[in-house]
Amino acid sequence: MERIAELTILSPDDKAAAELPRVSADELAIGKKRLYIESYGCQMNFSDSEIVAAVMRNAGFATTSTAEEADVIFLNTCAIRDNAEQKVRNRLVHLNAFKKRKPELVVGVLGCMAERLKTKLLEEEQIVDIVAGPDAYRDMPRLVEEAETGQKAVNVFLSREETYADIAPIRLGSNGVTAFISIMRGCDNMCSFCVVPFTRGRERSRDPHSIVREAEQLFADGYREVTLLGQNVDSYKWLDDSSAARANLRSETAAADRPNPKSPVTFADLLARVASIHPDLRVRFSTSHPKDITDDVLYTMARFDNICNYIHLPAQSGNSRILELMNRTYDREWYLQKIDRIRAILGDDCGISHDMISGFCSETEEEHQDSLSLMEYARFDYGYMFAYSERPGTLAAKKYADDVPEDVKKRRLNEIIALQRDLSLERNQRHLGKVQRVLVEGFSKRSEADLSGRNDQNKIVVFPRGTHKKGDYVNVLVTECSSATLIGTVV
């Protein structure tokens, strides 16, 4: 697959930069301006950076894997927590050195932080030339041209229609085996702690035909796993009134009882369509809001072997009063019943991960213990755990005092992390002595003598390299494990 560009992608906690493929300079890049992109935050930001790269390539840009070589630098940002914003601000300070050596360098801040802090970024961070929100990526070439004249360029307009369905992303930060497909944008849930509805706008779904075409093309290009992305994939809905849908309906339904030809496509329907492309194309999805994941989705997962047996189901708290303050629209018992339903339909081996916030406004010690007991009941495979960080403009910031001391937040967070580490080890030990089907994604982080990939439950599996290569499916007998990794041998 031809590559003339690369992306640098940083994890939300900035543990390390993602490994980049080593490629030689491409002749097609000679004479072109070069773009460098860093992405922070969630998987949606990673996916968006691939869209930005495609837009800029279509405008005549090449890209580079080093900021020093760039004519244009974009930081695709996250605003979900203060820590993420501070990392971007620190990175801008570092990039200021490049700007001093190369005054014509254009620096842009994109994404959620850009939309939320547009004025501050332009006034306080003098290095920033462009501020562009998540729905302004088609406008990036014009914004760059405006910035090159010495003007500050801004577009933070939030659209009710934009899904970028017609743009083929450039998979330059990918391992060539797994890829993201954005199926919807925005969020309507209005959780009191979250800025996403304000930074990414209202919820809108993407045409399912374009999603299936993208997945088909990825499979044809050698990819063997896709992850369907959305702030809340379970609320995906598309009114399908295509001629193909109408023709299928006419052929299947007698005229006397024919329903409205405009048939809604639900997330369960979309999952089935993508899974039907090929049995060797594995399908994952993220994220599921507990209030919206349906039995239809669970039964569809059970029906297709290539839909991975894994669900990310953010809890955020284990206490009903706190969940109400968070505007999560479910209580503790309802969430536990959803866990029971998942286990009943998909079995005890279904991987379930979570999000958990410690120290939300007015949280008591007893309510913190409720979060720990919910984790113990659910037996989560792993989780993403954070201390509460008040975000300006959210309902929580307007209505509730951020009154849990920082040292208490951190202590509670450490207790959540310690419990999850024990649960993760327990869940991983269930795989000992069992054979796992693993999609090889590349070398192990520690040694090129070993390969690594993930199993059905989204767990990293490491095993001797042998003659296997990226993109292969292998059966691995698990012989050892830690709380984070399964280790085994190919059988």
C-alpha cells in the first residue's frame, strides 16, 4: 500500500508515541509543503487526524514524521480532562523553538480543545496561527492559506450534518492490520461532567452504505480488523431510503402488507452488515452508553463469530445519587442488570471494560465504596480510571461545587486502580491453559523475537515469532499471564 505521509499519534496519558513505520522519502513529496500531525485523546481524535491528512493531501501537501521538517504543524487536541489540555499547552511551548528558527512555520490547534478555548489559544498562545473545531476539517487548506498571510485563521463552526462520509482517511498511523471507522459524530447525552456535546456538537449518524464500502476497501487492502467508532455507537440510527433498500423490501414483502420503504438502520443492523463482509474481518466497536445498548446488539454479537466478544461499558460511578448528579440516566441497579444481561447472552467470557471517575462533586466515602463494590460485582477485565477534573462550561461546573479534596480524589483513584489490577489478573487467569485466536498486529514491545496481537476479548497476547507475520490469525495456547498481558505458544 503506497505511503507518502505519516502521522505521529500520542496516547491520552502521553506514555509514549506510537510506533511509526520506517519509510524512505517519497519522490511525490519533493517540492510539496510538509504537514506534521500529533493527536491527543480518544480514538475519535486519531480517526479525525486521518481525515485531516486526507484533506491536506488532496490540497497538495505531503506529510512528515518529524516536526523539524514541517511547514505546517497541527495538534489534534482533547478537552475531556485538564491534564490533556496542559499537555497540549506544554507541547506548544516546545514548538515555539521551531517557530523562532522558522518564522513562516504555521501552527494549528484542532479538535475539542480548539473549539472550547479558541480565544485563549489565539491571545495567550502567540505561537498558534490556526484554531479549527472538529467539523471544520474540510476548511483546513483555506485556513492554512489565510495563516500564511500573517492573519489568525479560525473556524469552530459546529455542523448538524457533517460526517466526512465521502473522505477516505489516510491510515498512516496504522499497523496495516487494524483500522478505525467513524460511524457517527457528536453526542446528545449531556452528562454533567462532559464537554463533548459542546465541543463536538449534536449527534448525527453516517450513511451505512459508505461505512460498509469503507470496511470492504480496508479488507481488500489487507486490513483484518475494524473498530466502529462513535461517542455512543448504540444510538446509531439511519433512515435508509436508498433504491437498493426499497428493491429488497419489494422483493420480500407482499404489496398488501408492505411497510414504509424508509427502513431505519440500527446499530445492530450496521454491525451485521459489516460482519457479513468476510468472516476474516474482525469487528469491534466503542463506545457503548449503558442506557442504549440493546439485546438486539448482544444477540447480533452472539450470531457472528467475527464480532469480538468485548464491550466497553462506562459506569463512571457505582452510586445511584452520584450517577444522577452526573446525568447518566441510569442507576446502580440498572447498570448491574445490564451486566447480567451481557453475561446471560454472551457468556462469562465476554470481555467488559469500564470508565470510572473518583471524587465527583460531593462524593462521600460510602459512595466511593459503592464504586468499588460495583467493580467487584461486574468483574471488569480492565478499565480507564480518572480523578474528577472540573471542565468549564459543563453542567457540573455550573451547578455543583468541586468539593472533594485533591488528596482524597487521588487516594480513591489509587484504590480503584489497585482493585482493577487484581480483577484484571483474575480475569486473565481464566485464559490459562486455553487456546486463543489472535490477530497478529506486530512485534512485541520488548523483543522482535516475539509477536503480539489481541484475542477476542481485546487482550494483548504475546508469543514466539516463528514464521508468522502481521495480519495472520494464529491459535495461541496461554501458559502465563500478568494483569495486562497473556503469554503463550502457537499451537
